[in-house]
Amino acid sequence: MKPSLILIVALAISSCAKETQQSPDKYQEKEIDEMVDIRISSDDQILFNGNKISESSLYSHIQNVTVSEDTRARIIFDENVPIGTIMHTQELLYKRGVKRMYAKGFSTEEFSNYDEQVIHIDILDTNKLLFDGNLLYPEDLEIALSNKDLPNNMEIVITVSENATFGAVYDVQKLLAVNDLDNISNQDFTEYQY
């Protein structure tokens, strides 16, 4: 075999090997985040989908969210947070493609009480749950509840996405009832308008 032909064959094999290595990432679709849960306190701490972050890392966290036109964002904030921080958060989300944002502000004391006493369970269109900002399957809710330090006066707020199935809603309600968690309210996202 001629040296030039050997080189061409080697390059072809190498190029195919690289394509094979890249294929899984190339064709693997990322799961869309249906919901982004953000809580902003006055001490420069942000709870972003259940994780504590600083304001300076907000941009990178928002860039890592995979959104669609149906992605919603709930922003709960302490009214002592500079309005520029709230506007910057909304601007970053908007530029990323999140058009459905819902925000609610509280006084510092109300925010502290809300943050300590309210647990959000969002039943998503995919029938997965967002439990205080953390994505999980309904069958993992009992484990998540048992791992959380639940205050005595805790309130559970349930929001249900438009296309969630009745079965997912029933499973969540049944699990909460079995665990004697009865301080439950249902909220629509329109209640988060500031």
C-alpha cells in the first residue's frame, strides 16, 4: 500500500472515531427545565433551584438552565433586596428565553418566615416534581420529605402545571395525607405578581 493511501485511511478512521465519540453528546437532548425556583434574601444569598448561591454566580446558573417558551420562573424575594438585583435576575432569565416570570416580595420578617415554613411542591407537565426547587420523581417525594427538617407550623404549597396528570396530583396528595401533612394550599402562578 502506498504511504499516501495509508495516511488517508488512517485519517478516515481517526475522523470516524472522533465522530463516534461526539455522537452521544450531539444527539442527546437535554431535559427542559419547566420551572426555575429562585429565592433572594437581603443577605446576598440566593436559593436557586434548591441550591444556595451568591449573586455573582447567578449568571452562570441561569446559563446552565435548559429552557423552552413554556419554562416558568418563580422569584420570591425580600423587599430589602435592591430592586436592581430583582431586575437583573429577571433580565438574565428573559435573555435566556424565560418569558413567564412570577415574582412576590415580602418584608424581611415575612420572607424569613416564608423561607423557613413554606415548602413548594410543583407538579410539572412531565409529572415530575419540583420539591423546594429540586427536581425529583413522585416516588422519591417520601424520601425527600423524610430528609427535610420539617417545622411544626409548616405549610405545603402545591402548584399544578397545565398538563400534569390527575394521577400525579393524586399520588402527591395521598402521600402527604399518609404522612399526616395537612397544612396544604393550592396556588396558581398568578398569585406571584408583585
